[in-house]
Amino acid sequence: MDHRPAKTGIGHVRGTTDDLTRLSKRSPSSTIVIKLGTSSIVHEETHHPLLSILSSVVEAVVNLRSHGHKVVLVSSGAIGVGLRTMNIPQRPKSLSKKQALSAVGQGRLIALWDNLFGQFDQRIAQILLTRGDISDRTRYLNAVNTLKELLSMGVVPIVNENDTISVSEIKFGDNDTLSAITSCMIHADYLFLLTDVDGLYTANPRKDPAARKLDVVTSVADIRSQVSTSTLGSNLGTGGMETKLIAAEIATGAGVTTIITSSKIPSTIVDIIDYYTTLRLTSRPSSGTSSPVPKLQAIDLEHVNSSLDLKRPPHTVFKPSPVPVRDLKAWTSHTLYPAGGVIIDCGAHAVLSRRESGGRLLPVGVLGVRGSFASGQAVRILIRCLPEGTVAEERRSRSAGPDKAGHVCSEVSLSRRSSSSSLVGDLESDTQTIVDDDVHVTHYSVEESDSWEVKEVGRGLANYNSVQISRVKGLNSSRIPQLLGYADTEYVVENITIRIPVN
């Protein structure tokens, strides 16, 4: 009789075979996005494909699929493969040459992936995107539906930026950002950013022996001062650790657990998924299997890990936001190229920083506009500040009452009062007081001066064009029909996501 432990889907777990088998059978399926950079696909000098890494990635993906997980692969490397095909020694600087090399290399790259996955009878699909492809809401939803349909068919989509037709205005910039946006589009559970180190370090571990790896990151903004992101990526790639932090910020904001780990041992991906599956399942309340599996952001990872005595695979995990931004706001914030900007006052900024605001802005909170834009286009949400970063005089006037222009910038009150108008609309489906009607609000213009700077704090979708918003800025929304001749909505900008809240 064979007394060896039975195989389970849980990796590196200490415990009885029965316990592990029980956990494995109840393992929830996940949607996983894996990003592989150019330096992990082709050799930096010879440009030969790194078949050992690619084969290991394919085996890891097939393993995940066998456990019921859905997997999307974001693959760089088209230009690198094109360099080898055309026998060109180094990456060119001109855009047209890079686009041409991408056109040459993309076909060979997808053929390579198809050949490797074909050894396991795993079907793949190629999806090439630019930011322009998903800046239109209809095309964005079409891309989302295509990805979801492919996953439901058991296909592994392989996503890359369409470098052949991309220009600066519609480029994602790097595939770290593309992978984060892809994970947002399909509401992924995990985003893996494979790199040449096994996590996020406080400094470059190859140069600084005192560099310390961060195992768990709760807030990207909070740890930026602790880490050095001076690495610029390989000569073939466009990314580095800074682009991975940006990607982690985008993905975690949409509720996606983001993980940085080494591309040298792709099987670690399976171990990490099993590790967190175990943590989640064993954190389930003792009331039984009918209880929902807790989300990762709700678990004290270090406490649960120490109590279970699990072996932790090498990686850094970025915990997802407990209140993620989904769909329309994520699309507005990260996939649209803003056409202009709307400058808001401190009161509007304060209220928009609160999630219950609904992300809607009335004209009374607008100080001015920057650039030209049409209705429906994405716009930057801007505040005025002094060159050294100090918020401008309107913030200081909160306690001083109305300024010289009669504009109110006192601290915002969310208490209920009668006959009130709001800067960003109803907070709980009924009226909330932001600015009292008995205070005379005048048409306020932002005075252009060299002493003023503007700072982007968020993005949203304009309901009116730049000329129209300029005409109604600083006024009560009831004036919109009188000044514009119509009023589709009382809000000048909606679906606003504030990235930098009020301090």
C-alpha cells in the first residue's frame, strides 16, 4: 500500500493530509492576470527567446487552469523578438522603427506562445490594445465582453499593447500599466507582476546589502518614501519598479490583490495562489462551509500565517482596497486620456474626497477651466496651489469666511438644513447642505498669475463642454438653463475619482 501523502492543490502547507485535501476541494476559483516583461521573454543582449522561463510560465498557467482558475497573460516582447528577426543589435529610438519591429516580432511572439501552449492542448487568443481602443465606452465594454467570453470558453487570452499603431497620446506607456488596467476590466482577483527580483525592496538588493524586502503593503502612497524605485528596467523594456508601483496602485484601487515576485521560478505563482487560498479558507468563521470565504483585505495576514505555521513563498503582496472603485470610475480614471481640466475650490475638493459624495460636481464649486474639451470627454480635476505646494488662499480662508470675490470657502458642513444647495449633489438621495442659499455666490474667475500653479487631484467625465462650464462656473445650478438654453443635468462633471484627498 502506498503511504505517501496524497497530492493536493495547496502548496507548502504544514498540516494533515485530510485537512489539506478538505481545503483543496473547497478552494474558490480565481481570475488571475500574469504580466511578463520583455527581459523575461528575450535575452537582453542576444535577443534569443528565454525558452526555459517561457516553458515554465506555460506550465504554471496550465497548472492554474487545471485547478479551475481563469488566467490572462500580458506579454511584452514583440520589439525584442523583432530585433532578433531583423538582426538589429539594439532597440531603436525612432517611433517608426520601433513600430515596424513590433509588427515583425508580434507574429513570431504569438506563434511561440501558441506552440508552447499547444504542447498541453491549451487554446490561446491574441488581444492587442491601445488606450485609444478602450477610451470609447462602447469599445471598452466590447473588449471586456471579449475577454470574459474567452475566459468562459477556457481560452487563455494573451494581451499586449499594439505598438505598431500606438503613439504617445494613446499608449499605456508600459505593460505594467496595461496589465493593471486589464485586471480592472475583468475584475480579476490577482495581478502578478513578474520581475527579476522576488519582491519590493527598500533599495536595489544587488547594490545595497542593507536592502530590506517588504512582505505586505497596505498603501502604495504610504510606502513610497521607504523604497527606492531608481531601477529603470532593462535595455529592451520600458518599465522598472516605479511602473510596478503605479500598476499596483491602479489595481489595488479596483480591488485586485497585486503581487510582485520573480519570473525565474514561475511555479511560485501556483504556490502563492495556494498559500492565500489556504489563508482565506482557514480564516472562515467556525459556523461551517455555508459561511462566505473572507476576502484577502479583511484578513490579518501575519497573524493567520503565524497561527497556521505556513511556509510563505517569496513575494510582496499589495492588499486590495477595502472599498474598491469599480467599472465606470476605474475606466474614467485610468483608461481615458484627459482632454482638459476643471479647477475646483477647496470646498468641492473636501466633499469630493469623501466616498459618499457620489463623485458629482455642481458649477458652484468650479473656479475655472483649462484647455478645450467636449461633453463626455475625460477631464482632470485640478486645485490651485502655491509653487511650493501649499494649497492656495481659498483653503486658508475656510476659517476666515468669504474672500474678496464673495466665494465661500468655509469648512464644509454635511449636516441637514432647509433650502440648501450642494457642491456635488445629494449624498444620500436627499438634499445635504454644503453652501447656504442665503450666501450670495458671485461669478468667480480664476486670475491667471505666475504665482499660481494647478495640481491634479482626480479625474472625471464632463457633462458640458469647456465653454459651457466656463459660463456657469461659480453659479447655482438653477442658472444653467438660463445661460446655456438647456440643462441635461445639474452636474458639470460626474464619475469623479479623487486620487489626492484633502490633507
